[in-house]
Amino acid sequence: MPVTKISGALLKKMVTNGAVNLKNCYQEVDALNVFPVPDGDTGTNMSMTMMAGIREIENVSSKQIVQILKNLSRGLLMGARGNSGVILSQFFRGVYDGLKTVTKEYITLTEFASALYSGYKMAYKAVMSPVEGTILTVVKDAANEIHNKTYATLEELIDAYLNAAKVSLDNTPKLLPILAEAGVVDSGGAGFVKIVEGMQMMLNGEKLHIQTEEEKAKEKAQAETEIKFGYCTEFIIELSEPDKFIESDLKEQLTSMGDSLVLVRDENLLKVHVHVNKPGEVLNIAQSLGDLVTTKIENMRLQHTQFIEPKKQEHKNIGIISVCFGEGIKKAFMELGTDYIIDGGQTMNPSTEQFLEAMKNVDADSYIIIPNNSNIIMAAKQAKELVEDKKVVVLEAKSIATGYSALINFDPELSIDENYEAISEVITSVKSGEVTYAVRDTEINGVKINSGDFMSLSGKTIYSSTKERIDAIKSLIDGLVDKDAEIVTLFYGADVTEDEVSEVTDYINEKDDEIEIEVIEGKQDIYSYIVSVE
């Protein structure tokens, strides 16, 4: 039977179905990352944000739409992760805001359309400098399509809303050239479309699977720490028959066993890095090719669950909260005065609630939050707005390198405002970049990228894509170090040898032997090198 008015129970079912649809498709959304690096997490962030909201309305007994939307909005607000997750939470906050004066159990189609329009307005308001060709454009175009129009049924309204969202999504590459060059649509917009598709499915009688309590408990336990392949396995072998060795055959074997594969050959020596669940089987394969020269196997699940406890401390004026990944990086930030580490960064963006919990664990009058990632800043700022009794400032640190350089200049004797001004100036003067590996073939800004290549990049600039990691880090150094450079800080990852680091520092000294170089064993995954230049 066609729906002509919307009850709280129906809206709850629709939103839940939308969240479940996104959850089922989050990897598809993750894969739309513009840069082909192994940290696409938009789908993950949006899915976790939505599921946090759904948990808040699962047991709401009230039939009042306003109460359901209020709880949903609160859950999304606290669970928001990443920029797209924060925008999504603000969209639903706007939907709630558009209906908060409603006192009846039902709303009309006109009221619902108006609420969706209010959601679009609130989402735009949350972003200081809105960029067209993103999720913001998709929610705007969908809302404008149904605004001030009359529909006979909810099915017609949702069909029109979804069709407009899909057309807008397909158009995002025309608005953002980098999307067109990478051959993808906007990932945040794609995630939003998945939600609306799930809502439409519910109206059409297709109720998607909702997890059992056992499944939800398992998901919650694994959400932060799930690692598909748990052993970081590295080895060097001396090939017994180098002329007969076929690299593609070994790649095919190891790719079927794990991920994060890197092979580097130098004449008869072969170095391999791979993440697997059965490292013994990998070493057996290695021994069939020649003699093992060196081996290293680390349990990443144990490392990943390691937690740096907050410092035992007395009450202080300013507490520092930092988001970090990598055992060595966390240690370096703690040594510079960080009071609480939130384990996160690329692929693992903390939620708004995690920032609030972190501040509760540090006894201070005021707080400085150092996100160390551009995709975490919005969630940190959202947490800041929820703290009413203490001053909180969010440092615009978009990378580990810039956050570290800024923290060096923190002075506990100064006020929070004086510190914020001083270290913010440092951030604007620091150049930073990373070396990681590509996960797909593409071409960006004229740079041809092949899957498995090492990429050197700084923000949206890609300096090189090459088979050899040492070439990638050298090209990054060339791009960042100029005649004004005085200090270079080098965080090297779990897959980098000390001999290679020495080669890199020698390369920097050859450019300018007066440059001060600080080398830190960051032990981070994904990024072989993180570099800052001051």
C-alpha cells in the first residue's frame, strides 16, 4: 500500500535499512579514494557513524518522530568519524532541527521534504569552505529536487530524491577535476547514496539483515583493531637460480596469502615484505627459491592493541591530546608532552566521543587537541563544541610531521592562547610529505602510477611513483628541501632498514651539510617515511 504519511516507526526502519545498506557496501565506498594509497576509509567512517546513530534508536519505545530523530542525531554526533562522517551527522541534525517542533506521531510528505532540505542547509553550515563535487553537492542537489514540490506518496518522493542524488554523484567528476583524472566519483557522496538506497529498499519491502547482538558485540570489539592479516613478515633471500626466478609467479603466490606486498630485487638478492596469517608457509616458499639471509616476523595484532597509558599526573593548566599511530611515533609525542594518545590516523579515524573521553582522562583546565590528519580535524572540532566548561583549541595539524614540529614549540609556562598562536605559526611554515605504496593503477596530475609502486606525496602533490622505495624518498626530499631548509625530521616505518635510513640522511647532507636531521624510528605501517622540513 502506498505511503502518504510517515510515522516514527517507519522512519526508524528506513534509516536503519539505509545504515545497514551502507555497512554492507562500505568497502565499495572505501575503494573510491582519489589517491591510490592503502588508506581509503570514507565508507568505513560513514558506516561507523551511521551505526552509532542506529544503536541510539534501536530501543527507543517512543513513537514520536522527534524523539527518534533526537536520539539518532545524538548518536551520530558522538560517533562521527572523518570529514564525511561529521557532515553526515550534521545532515541528520538538520533533519531533526527541521522537525523538532512537531508534536504528532506522523508527519506529512511536505514536512519530510522540508526536513531533508533543512538537513542539506545544516550540512553546508558545518563546513567553513564548502567544496562542490563532494557529499555536500549530492545532499544539496537531492534536497533541491524535492523542495517545494508535491508528491502523492512517499515512494514517489524517495524515488525523486534518490534519482537526483545519483545524477549529482555521477556529475561530481565534472566539478572536481581530480575525481575525473582518477576515474572515480566522490566517495562521501557515494556513501550518502547507499543510505538513501537502503531507505528506498525498505519502502519496497526489502528489509536488510540487521546484526544479532552477538554480531554487534563482535563488531564493536573489532571496529578499532581489526587486522585481516596479522603477521608482518619480512625476509631477504639469496636466489639459488636468479636467471630462472620469475617475480610475477611469486607475487601471485603471496598475494593470494596476504596483502601489503612489496618485492625489491637487487641482482641475486630479493627482499620481501608481506602481511599474512601463516608466516611459516611464506618462509617455506622463500626457502624453495634460495637461502634465507635475514627474517623478521612481528605480530601486528599484539602491537596494534598496545596502549600507551595516560601519564600519571597532578592537575595541570593545559592538557595535550594527540592522535598518533606507530609505536615509535606515539613514544615521541609522549616525550614532547602529550598527556593522552588516541590510537588512530589513516584508516582509523577516531570519533567525536573518543575526543571527549580523552579529555575526561586528563585533569586540566584547558586542552590542546592535535589531530595530525586532515580527515580528523572536523571530529575534533565537533568535540570541542560539546565542551562547555573548559577551553579547548584544535590545532590544524594535518600530518604527523606538522603536529610533531608544532609540539616541539609548546611551552607549558605560556597560556593556552599564547601557545595556540605560537604553534599555529609553526604549522604554517612546516612542509611535510610521505612515502607509501599504490594500491591501483591510475594517473594523477600527469604522474602515471602503477599498483605496487612507491609514491612520494605532499598533500595533493605527487612527486613520483617508482618501483624503488629509495628513489621515492629521494624525490620527496628533492621536493621538500630547498635553500631555506634548516631542520629535517624523518620518521621511518616498520618496513625500512637502518642502512636505507643512512642512505637517506647521506642524501640530505649531500644537498646541504648544515641541515639538522632528526631521525625517529616511528615503526608505523602503511607509510614507509613521514618527513617534515622547517
